[in-house]
Amino acid sequence: MEEKTDATARPIECAEKLKVLGEPIRFRLIEALQAGSMAVGDLAELLELPLMLVSHHLKVLLEYGFVQRQKEGRFVYYSLGDDVLRMNKLNLGCCELSFPASEDQRPKSGGESL
């Protein structure tokens, strides 16, 4: 089998990531997580989808690094991946999708007091 060079691997990687985000449910999950970390059940309720379906799509997003998860007791919380949070972008290798930071992700301005 022939090894792929960077020139051929990059478009393939980009196409795979676009395919992942081409699923409307996954894109909706990314949008929902812009507000911050959420439990699987809360995401299912918000999107009005079965829990198992949401869990499946989160697993795919996790595999590609779009989201990360943290287990707390019986609950699993998902949030946007570190790179996405830091840059407010989804880097697909061939292009980037950017979105505005949510209120809790924006840098705090100095000089304010309570």
C-alpha cells in the first residue's frame, strides 16, 4: 500500500472533518456547546433528540477533537475542544470555521469592580 504524502493526506483529513460536521445533529451540538459545558442528557433535551443518538454523535465529535468530555460522578459533561475554545475556530485543515465567543469564554475586561 502506498503511503500518503502531506499533499494528499491534508485534503483527505479535511474532507473527513467536513463529513463529520456535515451531519446536522453534530453541527447543532457544536453550536449548543458554544454556551459552555453540558451533560449529555441536557444536550438531548435541548435538541429534543433521543439520549442514545446524542451520545453517538458526541462520540464521533470527540474522536475528531471537536469536543472533550469530563466525567463527574454518574454524569458525563461535554465541552468544545481546547483548540476550539482557545481560538473560537474549527480548524479543518483546509479551512477554518469561526464563531463568536460566548459570554463565559470572552476575556474579562480589566478595571471593573463589584
